[in-house]
Amino acid sequence: MATLFFSYFSGVIVLASILVVALRNPVHSALALLIMFFHVAGLYITLHAEFLAAVQIIVYAGAILVLYLFVVMLLNVKRDEHYHAQYPLGAVLGVTILTEALLLIVQHSFSKETATADLGATDGKQVLEGNTETIGEALYSTYLFSFEVASLILLVAMIGAIILAKRDLFEARN
Amino acid sequence: MTFSLNVTGSDLILMLPEIILTLWLCGILIVDFAMPKLPKEQLAYLSVCGLAIVLANLVWFDLEGVSGALFANMFVLDRMALFFKILIVGATMLVLLASRDYVQRFRFFKGEYYFLVLMSALGMMLMASPNDLLSMFITLEFSTFGFYVLVAYLREDAASNEAGLKFFILGVFAAGLLTYGISLVYGETGKIVFSEIAATAWTPGLTIGFLLIFASLGFKIGAVPFHSWIPDTYHGAPTPITAFLSIAPKAATFAILVRLFFVSLAALKPAWVLLLVGVSILSMTYGNIVAIAQKNIKRLLAYSGIAQIGNVLIGLAAGTKMGEDAILFYLLTYVFANVGAFAVVIAVSNLIRSDEIEDYSGLNRRSPFLAFAMLVFLLSLAGVPPLAGFIGKLYIFLAAIKEELYTLIMVGLVNIVISMYYYLIIVKKMYINEPIDRSPLTVSPSMQAVIYVGLAGTLVLGIYPKPFIEWAVAATLMFSNFAPAAAVAPVVLPFGG
């Protein structure tokens, strides 16, 4: 069953990734990227990383991709042939990264023993409680300081964005 | 994995200055919003009042010897943190006073300017305290976020927009390097607290991780070869923000650098001394040589700032407690001289709307006060006795001599001579050249106040530096186990409630 899900998700991921670079219309590429993000999230769920899966959908599919689509639509990029001239560079980088990945796989045998040994190293709490609870608990206790400072960062970012972006509105009114 | 939060109300008193400032700046935002009729200058005074309360709080902590650690050792308040917090709050007060007249140039969001300056100050105060990689990253980014907006505040000015964009893109890139470095260090050790990292075995991954972290911190202090953002950003940003950028974030980053090098990397001192010597020599030489060719005073001060950071790095390269004291004292002298010099630039720019060095010709005939103040600040930056900069440079060179870093000292001395040349060119223009426009210049009271504080600090630190040196020495007592010899055992820090 697990193998079935894994081959479905990973197969779609590979296919969608190829479509992202191969499709000529930027909007189609972005939609292919969306499919890819959803299937990566599915892969995370099969690995019991449900928090990561939720973040994947909320942040990548929800925020970053929508931003891409906005840019594509606002700039009105249609069938931009410019980047297709970079195939040679892409091929060189792709082959390099593929070789690295293969080397890693050959050197480390990811057998079941090492996987369970890794799980045993922690006390298995996150397996019992689910990792979302564990992350939440960590954020509100041990890492409270960073968490609170992050909320201040959001306040600065919000006000900063208004100052930088809303000015044109004021100028039009005056 | 168990998580716990053992924080009581009385523990939180360690964060009292930060809490006061947070509440105060939210108050300023509300006042600005709720009272649109209120003249915006009042907000400047309100902000300075808030900072004065925070400063009084910090001085009280320092006198009482309050110290401790919070959140599982992630937030520490020791005398070094207090030293840097006092330095940052003081510099912010001067910058706010110096901004009062300049803010008239902004067409919109004059009130939010003060809010963002205070927010950046809060970020930098927090930067003096983190004791682990996560808080370090968060506070570092927090302080930079306000600056991204402040640098681009002059919307009508293309140079300011360009500066903001360059600063943002390079800053985000540096943040990426920092997170990558942190992830490598965490991946190799499984630890994020500085003192715990020191106890783990060394691996090549850690070397790359720490080099990436150093590159990112080097970006923040603007050391060569991570300086490329400095000239354009300093040039385009509103001048009070340039003054703020040139001192406060650098001082706060040094608080982090000192903790990182003296705590996490204490055992590897022979390796990092070479790295710091190299960066220091590059910064001093590049900054000083390129400064000679500058026609714009803000660019000149930007390059001179790169060179001054090279000088501060000499103290870090010495890697002793004395070097550490020298860094603190040098930064103190640098605050007064640099904020003072920028205050003169702001005053002149408010009056004649120009930052070109050519327009400083005959400044003495037009405003003897401004010319004299600039003379004192430039001589202090160059390191002429009996001004503060001289004692600072002397102290830092002595620390290096004790460590027998003779090459570094030779390069440093040659650089002082080079820097003298371009500082004195400005002095010659101000005193000997004839002015093009002879109309006298009158300086506003708040600018006068800033310049007088700068003058007082530069003279007092130069003539009677003893209490300030003692303050710096006391602030770094926790590093007293750093023997002058190269071999140092891993450190156990006297932290904790």
C-alpha cells in the first residue's frame, strides 16, 4: 500500500516538474507547479509529517504560487521564449545535481534498520502525539522568545509594506 | 523531547527595557494615528522621552549589577549586553534628535518614521542578548526589517529607491547565507546554544557553516569582501538613517560576533585569528584607498566606515579580553565621532541641500560652529590626540601588540596615514578655500544639541577615558579567562540566574 502511494505521488511529482519547465505558457507552468506542490504534500503525509504537509500547502501552494501567478498576470508575460535559450546551462546543472543525488544514494544505504534507529534516538513522543502538537508546544515554551520576536517582525513588515506601497494612493489624492 | 517554560513575572524583569520600549512604540503608533493634528516634531520628542526612560532603566540595571538568563539560556542579560544596549539606545536618541528637521522632507508617513526607528532600535537591543543561533537570526532580521523601509523612505528620490532595493536584495541574500550556515551547524551538532556548540567535536561541515554565518555577519558590519551594499545604500538613504546604519547595527552585530567567536569558537582561536586578520587588513586598506577618490561626503564617510570596521576587527583578531575591551571602547568613541560627523552633514544638507564635498568650501566663514565641530569629529575619526578616536585606536593596537600581530599593526598604522589625507582634504576645504555663497548658516537647536553631545563625548573620552575604559573592562569580565596566550581551553560561562 505504502509503495503504491509512494509511486503515485513521486510519479506525478516528476511528471509535473517536467511540465513546469516544458510548457510554453507561463500560466500553465504555474498550474503544473501547483499540482507538484500538492503531491509533495501528499508525500509528506505518507511520511507522518502532517505539519510539514500543511505548511507545504499553506505556504507554497497558497502564498508563493499565488504570488507567482499575480506576477505572471500583471506583467502579462505570454510565451516568453527568452528563458528557453538556457537549456544548455540547465542540462549541465541538472546532470551535476543528479550525479550528486546518485552518489548520496550509493554511499548511504537507507535501510529499514537505520530508519528505526533514528526514530529510537528520540523518545518517540512526536510519533505518539503527532508532530503538530509537538511543534506547537516547543514554540510556546522553549522557543517563546524567538516566537514573540517573530510577531514583532510581522508588525514591522506590515507597516513597512503599507509605507512603501500605499504612497501612490496618497499622491493621487493630493 | 520535553519542553518546559520556567518563566515567572520576576524573571521577565530582565526584559523590562525591551518591554517598556515595545509598549512605548505601540503608544507612539496610536498617538500618531489618533491625533492627526499633532505636529510630528512632538513625536520626535515623545520617542526621545521613551528612549530616555529605557536608558535610565538600563543604567539602573548596570549599576545594580542585574544579570541572568531567560528561556533556557537563549536570552542573556549580562554586563556586555547592557553595555551594547546603552550604546544603541544612546545612538538612537542622537539620531532621532538629528532627524527632527530632516523629516520635513518626507511628504507622507512622517509619524511612522519615528516608529520604525524605534522598532529598529528595539531589534538591535534584542541583538545584544541572544545566546543561541535561532534568537540570533530572528533578532538580526528584526533589526534589519525596519532599515529596509527606512532606507527607501525618500520615495521621490530615485537614489533612495535604488538604495532601498539594493539593501533589501543583498540583505535577504545575506539572511539566506545565515540560515544555511545555521542549518549546517545545527545539522552537525544538534545544538543551537553558543556554549553547547563549543563542547562538540569539530567537523568540516561546521567549518562551512561558521564561514557562512561569518559572511552574513560580515555583511551586516560591512567588512570587505562583504561591503558592496555600503556605498550606494549610504549615499541614497536619508542622511539620519545613514548615520544610524553606520553605527548602531554594526555595534549590535559586534555583540553577536564577540559571543560567537569567544564562546562557540574559543577552542579554534588559531584558525579564526588568521581569517580575521585577513578581513581586517582588506577592510582597512580598501576603505581608506577608495575613500580618497570620493566627491560626496556621505560616500566618503561610508568608505571611512568600512575602514573603521577594519580597525575594530583588529580587536577581535587579538582574541583576548583586552582586545574585547578595546572593541567596546572603540565603538563608544566611534558613536560620538561618527554620529557627530553625520549630524554636521545633516545640518549642512538641511541648509544648503547638498552633500558634495565641494560645497563645504569655506564653511568656516559661513558657520564657524559647524566647521569646528566637523574638524573635531574628523580628527577623532583619524585618531589625533587628545580626542577620543586616538585613545580608541591606541587601545586596540596595544591589544594587538600583546598578541604579536605585527603585520596587522603595520598595515593599520599605514592606513591611519592614508585616512589622515582624505579627512584633512575636507578640513582644508572648510578652512582655506573661499566659499562660493557667503550667506551665513544658522543651525537649529536640536541639531546643535546633537553636535554638542558629540563634541562633549569626543573630548571627554579623549581627555579623561578612565571611567569609560573601566566600564568596558567590567562589561567583559566573563571573558577574563581568556589568557593572552594562543592556547585556550573551552570556556564555561558564568551565566545563569
